[in-house]
Amino acid sequence: MLWVAFAFGSAFFAGITAILAKIGIRDVDSTLATALRTVVILLFSWLLVFVVGSQGELRSISSETIAFLVLSGLSTGASWLCYFKALQLGNVNKVTPIDKLSILVTIVFSSLMLKEHLSKKAFIGLVLILVGTGAMLL
């Protein structure tokens, strides 16, 4: 269940990212801020690749895997650009709940593309998230 610890870590770091980003984009264009942030992520990611020693796996990555990782990267970039612009223009307490509606997109696509089953309990939870998000925005 190590994945749970990493999932909570992801939630924590995503949460503080919004605050740090809002402060960081006060006096700079959001696109430039996204580019600077991306350079940091690029360097940090490659540092970790070499620290854990996985650079040797580069030769064995299939073209299909590369294609999906490129698409994922483009999607991430578009998400960050939109997110930073929204943070620059809006209130963090309004932008973040809307951004987190990505859970709906993820669940729909996991069902369609990965054939993952959505239980009745999970569906109810999703509806509650949507209702809660609506309540936060009113």
C-alpha cells in the first residue's frame, strides 16, 4: 500500500503548489512562470532518474509508450498553462476546486479507455465531490 503514501504526497504537494504559484506569479506573466517552473521540474526529474539509476531503461521504451508519454506531457503542459493563468486572474479558493474537477475527467476516461469499473460507492463519492465543488463556488 505504498501507493497510498505517494497519493497523499501528491495531494499535499499539489495543494502547496497552488499557494506557492499564486505568490510566484504576482509580478510575472503566467506563461513565463509556467516555463520557469517546467525547467525546475525537468532538472529535478532527470536528477532523480540518475539517482535511482533508471537511465538505462531509455533504450527499451516502446514507441507506443513514448507516444502516450508525449501526449501526457502535452496535456500536462496545457493544464499547467491554463492553471497558472486561472490562478493569476482568479481566487485560489475558486480556481482549485474547478481544477480538481479533473477527477471527473479521469474517471470517465479510465472507464472508457482502461475499462476500469466504477463501483456504486465510488459513483456516489463522485457525485458528492461534484456537489461539494458546486457548493464551494457559490
